[in-house]
Amino acid sequence: MDDIAMEELRADAEAAGKSISSYAREVLEKRHEAERGWVNGWPPGYFENLKPLNFEEPVDLPPEPIEPLNTI
């Protein structure tokens, strides 16, 4: 690792409030998850597997005017 990259790593770790090794491990774990298709710790297809539970789809209602709170 060159000096510039090391300084950036050091600054990022400090901003995150972590040691360089902890911060580097976290970055590598996130990259590894992304390479496997995981998102925020969830495996691919996890939420698609919940569809058989018959959750209702949210209804997208048109916006309606809101009465003003202050009538002064």
C-alpha cells in the first residue's frame, strides 16, 4: 500500500472512530458481501422468499391538499 492510500485509510478509520485494522476488516467484509450479491447482510433472494407470506402490497394514494395549520 502506498503512503497516500495508507493516509486515506488512516483518516477514514479515524473518522469512523475505529482502529485501522477494524476499519479495514469492515471494508473488506462489506466488499466480500457485495461480491456474493448480499446487501446489508441479507443474502440474495431473502425478501423474495417472504412473498409467500401474503403481505399486502402498499397502496400508492394520490396526494391530497393539506389544511394549513396557521390561519393568521
